[in-house]
Amino acid sequence: MKKDILLMKLVVSLLLVSSVSILFAIFADVDGNTASVIMAYAGAGLFWLTLIAGYVLFGVVSGHRKKYDNAQKHSQGHMKVSSRPGAFCFFSNKLAMIADIAMLASFVITLMFIFIPSFNQNVAVFFVAILIFSVHMHCILNGVNFRYIKSLINKGE
């Protein structure tokens, strides 16, 4: 069970790195000099590798949670009511509330950058990175897997 807590921390770290790798776009140019081409491909590779690795590990945590839920159902003799996916829930706990507000705020700011192109586009890329990470955190922190991790932490595992 401690392994799941560590895996979830790794998932969040990988998704953070994936989101921050968007910032490579500020320095990258596939038609530029060698260094900017390397930055472009490194940023894209880092984005996809950490995104995929993060969600593969998230799937592992989800599988462990399902096994845990099934064991709980059998030991308690009743079925647990399923809940909606985290993507469709809002403000389910304090951390989720922070992620939800960050997601909504960064979405509005990103829209401003799209429709008002006179703003600094490097700042726009920064807010896109925040938006991507906050969407990930919104889905995770409002979901059943986070409740599972919180229950493990509360049990002292």
C-alpha cells in the first residue's frame, strides 16, 4: 500500500514535468540553429514520455485500487456505490478546489492570449503549461484513486 502512495507521487511528478516541458517551446525552433532544434525535439520527447509514463503508472495505481475495493466488498459483504470520473467532479476536497480554481483561471487567461494576440506569447505558453497541469490535477484530485490514496494515508500505511 505504501507503494501506491509513492506511485501516486511519481505520477504527479511526471505530469508536472510533462506540463513544464511545454516551456521548451519558448526556446525551440525546428527551423532555427542546432540548439533550438534540439530544444524542440527534447521538449516534445520529454512531454510525451513523461505524459505516457505518468498515465501508465496511474493505471497501475487504479488497478491496485480496484483490487483493494473488491477485497473490501467481499470482507464487508456489500457493494460499494461507484462514483463519477474525476473529470466530471468539481471541488470535492481542498486540494481539488485549488486545482479547479487554477484550471478555470488559467483557461480564462489562455483564452485572453488566444483572442488578444498583442500579449506576450511567451507568457501565453507559460499559462498553457499551467492549464495542462491543472487539468491533470483536476481529474486526479477529484477522482476515486485520490480518495483511495487519502484513505491509505489516513490509515497510516
